[in-house]
Amino acid sequence: MSLSAHLEPTAAWRELRAELRQAVGESTFEIWLEPLELAAIEDGKLLIDAPSATRAWLAKRFGRVLDTCAKHVFGPDVEVELAGPGADQAARATPRATERLNLDAGALNPRYSFDQFIIGDGNQLAHAASLAVAEHPGQAYNPLFLYAPPGLGKTHLLHAIGNYVRAFGGGVRVRYTTVEAFTNQFIRALGARSVDRFKQAYRDADVLLIDDVQFLASKAKTEEEFFHTFNALYETGRQLVLTCDRLPRQLVSVEERLRERFESGLVATIKPPDFATRVAILRKRAALDRIAIDDPAVLELIAERITDNVRQLEGALIRVVAYHSLTQLPVDTRLAETVLDEIHPRRHRRTTSIEDIQQAVADHYGLTVAELSSASRAARLSWPRHLAIHLARQLTGAPLQAIGEAFGGRNHATVLHACKRVEERVNKDQQAARDLEELAETISHSS
């Protein structure tokens, strides 16, 4: 078999995945086709690893689109075969063995456009800033730093900027990458003694879009090169847009000079969508994927159950439709309840007590509740105690005096001091912020 002349096996596989993503839609791809892996390319056959549990169904449901996309990328004579993991370990080395330094720009997802982005109160600023940057690169907000927890649309906006500039920018050069790809390319460039080529590939961009900058942490050499690339583009008026699941000040493992650069433009926060926005997102996804939902209560039920992650919201809709396809049951609220109860069970809430919080924090740090409430000021106890007091004030609504009493008879001033210490520390200590977030989630799920 002859591959497309301009593509190596790994690059061709990436292009095939991009084709599939465009053909079936983002949510469907992530749920069903994301797990597929390239096993081997030999004798005119494209061997693809597929999970054993879903292999037969994937072949039946997506066989035709896999075949069509593979022929478009690899050539008209290629045959596609789905196999179990480990089907050809010897041949599996083929893609890596033939891989050379590849500095092609990352592919933009054409489905991620401004037209497909649902605007709500939680993302209005981020959307407006992204559109302004796309219309006037280097003139509006530079850099633009999009902050949000995973699954709220920051990558969608990043791709939307790139797609808009490529469509209407009159030849403006756009480069999209993730920090992981940037790191891998830089390491390969060092090994291949092609650092100058690497620098030129990134510093020639008029608009540089960088996803997931939180992964810069603890990568000293990459951080240094990233810093110089950032400066080279910024000082010549090129546009930089970055996404991150932490605010710049929370990236404590990243050099201060980079954090300062990130904050020098506009930091736009994306918050979870409200109910009306969630329903609108589901309607848009259903229309985009040509999914017929006759009962609007189905979308409302999904929107009620999943509140803080757009990716999970869309994924739940796709799962409901997939279950309908497999069982031929009607798409109604009964079917939606059945599917949602498996993947997003309804939470039975009870009132969170100070005792619940004390036990959760003690368990997290390997302590006893008695130690948390003791008079000891040992370092191993003081931070967990401060966290527990802060969470008690946040989650219970109990008076300060009651909180203090529960922690060994401390007064309200001590409670306020503990809360202040926590707020100060999470603003500059990434691990502390994670601990607080994890504990709050654990406690809310158990309540």
C-alpha cells in the first residue's frame, strides 16, 4: 500500500481522526471513536485497535464512515479492519519507527465556530473577547487568556478564533498547538538538532493559539523556549491566545515571569452555564448532529441533571440517542432517566454538618477528628484544621461561634483568621487550591 506521499503514518492517523471527528461530530467521536488506536499499516490494510466490548457494534455502526474517511486519507485501495488490542505488536512499532521531526500545525476542528457557540451569562465576556481578537488580531486583547475548568468551552473558543482568522483574515498565518505538542516537538527538535527550524515554525505565526498551558509546570527547558517564543511574538504585535484550567496566579509551578505575561492582557473566565443555556446547548447539538428529539422534556431532564460541564452535557445526549439506536426504545423521559441514572445518578441531598466536614478532612489527611479539634499548633494539623474551618463556614451556614466551638472551643476571631489564611494560600498555591476543590466536591457528593 502506498500512503499519501505527503503524510507519514502517524500524521495520516491524526488526519484520519480529524476527518472522523468532523464526520460524526465532537461528542460522538469522543464517546465512541476516541479510544481507537492505530495498530499497524501493512499489505494494503489499516489495522485499528478497538475495545473488545464494543468492537462489533462499532464495526456495524461506524464501519462505513471509517472506510470512507480512511480511503480519503490513505488512498482508495486501503482496507480497514478493527481488531482487539495487541493484535499485531510487531507491526505496532511501524508508526513510531517512521516518525521524523514533524512541525505541522495542529488541526483546527471546523465544527468549533462562533456560530456553534451558545452564549450565556457565564461565557459572554470570553466570547466577546475571542470574537474581538479574531476580527482584529494583535489589536484587541493581547494576550487573551481563557480560564475555565474542563468542559466549559475554552477549547471551542480557541478553535473558533483560528477558524475565523483563516476564513476572513486575508492570509494571516494561524498556528494552533497544545502545550503537550509544543513540548514533544521541542524535545524532538533538540534531538534532531533542528531547534532553529522549530523556532521559525512558531515565531512566524501571526496568531498563535495554545491550549492547556497548565501543563507547562515543571518543564524547565520547554518553559524557557515558550517564554522566548511568547516574547518574540508579543513584541512584534502578533496575537497570542492561551487556555488554562487555572488562573495565572494559581500556576505556582510556572515561572513568575510567564505568569506575569499571561496576566498582562485580558484574563477571561468561563463559568458553568445556567439552565436555559444548557438547554440551548443541547438543542444546538441535536440540530447539528441531526438528532430528532420530539419531547423537549428530554433535553430539560438532561440539563437539570448535568450542571457544570458542557462536554458531559452533550455526551449524555449522545448516550441517550445511542441507547435508543441499540434498543429501538422511543427517545422520551423514561429512556433519558434510565441512561442518566447509570452515568449521572441523581444526588439525594442532605444537610452538610460540621461533623461531616471534619471527618472528610481528617480522612483526606490521615488524621483523627480529635486531632483536628485539639489545641496543638503542629504544622501537620494547622493547615487541615484551617481548611476544615473554611469549608464549615462555606458549606454549613453555621454561626462563627458554633464553628469555633466544634473545633475545640475556638472563638470567632480564630475562625475568621483560619478562613483568611485559606483564601490567601489557595491564591498562590496550586496544590492547596486543588485540595480545597477536591474536598468541597467530596463533601458535596456525600451530602
